[in-house]
Amino acid sequence: MVVGPKKVIQQVPSRISLMKIQNFTAHKRQSFVTVVYGTLFIIAGIISFAINPAEIYTNWFVDIKEGKFVYKMWKEPTYEIFSDIYIFNYTNVPEFLSGKDKQLRVDEIGPYKFQEIRTNENISIDKDRGVMTMNPVIKLKFLPDKSVGQYSDPIIAPNIALVAISTLLADQMGYFANAAAYYSITALGSKLFLNMNAGEFFWGYNDPLVKVASTLLPGWIDFGKER
């Protein structure tokens, strides 16, 4: 019986460790991600050097052009401004004018809270000269719910128009002009102190002197009733 040479057969393991596969996959993934991010950063650096995107974005964002963000902010500012206004009510006018009291006494009433609504109209932009022009407009909105005082509060206050005209005449005119003005004012029936309410004090009141002064000195004396 002849027996042939025996062949030695090595069996290759058919199982590979699952942990080695996971480690191998994670390593490859990290390498790939590193390469991708590195490439993207290189590309971004080249683009930034070539076209300067920050400057492009800044110019686009701050460009003052109708419809743009900055233009809207200039036209209608979003910030809020509030004002508290107090009035001095003169309480002893008859006694002072008669000479009984040597000093005027006043009571402070208020505050009257207003909101300033600011807008800019007729905006014109000259980019070549780098100049922007506009007409600022400020409107006051009375806030009765947030105010202590109300428009209906009765007060006694100086006739601002009479005081202003008297001061102007005293500075610019001589004695005879002042005397004539005094008798004219007396004939008109204007008084140094007036009974009014707070709303009239803020927005104007009816007085004969105010009408005459507004006609003779337009733009200088402007205490006429507005609303």
C-alpha cells in the first residue's frame, strides 16, 4: 500500500474581530473628514483672498438705498423716546398783582408723558459726493394712561406771547414805542396771566395779542392754537 505525500493544509481563520473592523472604519472616516474640511478651508481662504467677501457683505448691508435695512432705519427709527413735562401753576396771581404778596407762588403739576415719534422725510442720497440730506420730523404723542396730569387740568400761567413781545420791545424800541405798545395791548384786552387748561398751554390758546403778533412777526411769535 503506497501512501502519497501528505499535504499540509493551513486553515485561514474565517472570523475577523468586530472591534478591529469598527476601529478601521472610524479611522478611515476621521481621515476622510479631515481631508474634506482641510480642502474646504483652503478653498475658503483662496476665495477670501481673491474677492474679500466680508467687504462685499458689509457694503451690501450698510448700503443706504431705498428698500434696504439701513435706509428703513433712517426713515423710521425703531428706538423709542419719551419725555416727562411738568407745568408750574401760579396760585396767588391776584394777591401778587395787587401788591399783597411780594412773590409769586407756584405748584408743580404733572408729569405729562409724551412719546417722541421721529421720522426723516425726503431722503436724498448723493453717492458721488458722499452726502445724504433729509427733513427730520418730530411729532409728540400724548400718553394719558402713563401721565399723572391730564389736558383738562385747569392752570393759571403767564401769557407767553405778551411776555415775549414786551421783552422784544424793551430791547429794540424806545420809551414812546413801549408806551404805545402798552396801550395797544391794553386795548386788545390781553392779560399778563391767563386762565387755561394744560392742553391749551401745550398746544396754543386763543388770545387777541397772539393773532396780531403772528401776523406782524410770522415765525417768531407762534403761540396760536394748533389743535
